[in-house]
Amino acid sequence: MEDGFKKEKKIIDRSEQETQEELVKSIIQAKKQLNLAIKNFEYADNELIDYYVYQIKANRAKIDYLVKKAKTKSMQIDMVNELKMRLDENKAM
């Protein structure tokens, strides 16, 4: 039961740069999940349409929240940093 859950570090224990990197990674991950939900919605059976609509709305709300959080920290998420983090993330996998 325990191996299904991963305890996250508190943001307080991280440096400002680590917090910003984690925030950008979370935004990228939410975008991936949104794109996947949209693709799945396009090919969904009638019984799964409501599920994918929920997933799309939830991921959009998550992205909105994370972007607002980044703006309150005066972060600027530019395409170069986002691309670098995507490449680093792909290398890690």
C-alpha cells in the first residue's frame, strides 16, 4: 500500500531555483497530461467521454493555477528554459 504513494519534499526545504525548476516541470507535466487527455477524448467510446472531459478541465485548471503561482513569484517561463527542461526530462527517462 505504501509503495503506491510518494511523499513529496516540502517547498520550504528547497532553494528558490529548485522551487522554480519544480514549478516549470509541473507545468510541463500538466501540459503533457492535457494533450494526452485531448487525444484520448477524440477517440473515446461514449462511456469514457465524461471521464476525458473531466480530465481536460482538471488539467486546464491545474495549468492555470501553476502559471498564476509562477507569476506571483515573478517567474518568466520562456520557451528556451522549457525546452531545456523537456530535453533533460526525456534524457532521464
